[in-house]
Amino acid sequence: MLRKGLLEGVVLAVAGDAGAAVRRCRALGAEVVAIDADLQDEDAVAAAVAAGPAPGTLVCATGDLDAAFIATRAVANTWIAAQSGGKVVLVAPGDDAPQRASLENLARTLSVEWARYGIRPTAILPGSDDDVAELVAFLASPAGDYYSGCAFSLGSSSS
């Protein structure tokens, strides 16, 4: 069980629907900011990211590879410009094996490409909402600083 206050001072940007994870991170003290834009529109996403507070972690649960990449790149560009680094947590949908594989590969590829900038992408593969929420909170915490390019498989989403 993660302790209350663990995410105090953490700003979490969210793209897509990560409801349980958002609630869990807020309960642990994180400030959560939604990327309120059409996730297929690169300019709109970049503008929405620029308008909000600088996140330390992006939780991307778009269910779509293109939208995930657009949101990830927009946030990563702000980290690269600020030379600050950050974490990306790609949450894969539970019912689409090709999409899960694509997001896992995206996390692994970006971890190599962006390592020099201190950007640490990971992927969470299907599981129960509670399991996903706990893992997102863990990865957003200081303990998550040690993970990059990992894919966490949480078992079947149908259980």
C-alpha cells in the first residue's frame, strides 16, 4: 500500500481516460492536469501542454497509438526544452493485443531515444483498474525514477 502524501509536489498530466489512476494519484497528493485537446491534433495538444503547469509525469491512456505518440512527444518536447526530464506511463487497453504490443514497443523505443534527456517511458499492460492505479502511482513516485523501457504485465483484464 502506498502512503498518503507520497506524490506531494508531483504534477501529473493525463491524456485519455485513466480514471482510477487519476483518483489514486490525487489521493496520494499529486496535482493532476488533463490535456484538454483533440489528441489527434498535434498543434492543439502542444498548446494544451504549454498552457498547463509543467508535469513531471505523463499518464497516457488514450487507447490509440497515434494519440499516445502525439501526447508523449508534446510533453517530452517541453522536458527537452527545459532540460528537466520526466516520466511517461503508457497505459494499454485491455482488449486489443496489437495495441498493447505497439505501446510496449513505443515505450522501449522511446526509452532508448530519449535516455539522454532523462525521459523514462514505461508501459502498463492490462490488469484490473486497482492494479493499474497502484502501479501508475508507484511509477509517478520517486521510486519510479529507476524504471525506463519496462513493460509491466498485470495479467488478464477479464478476471
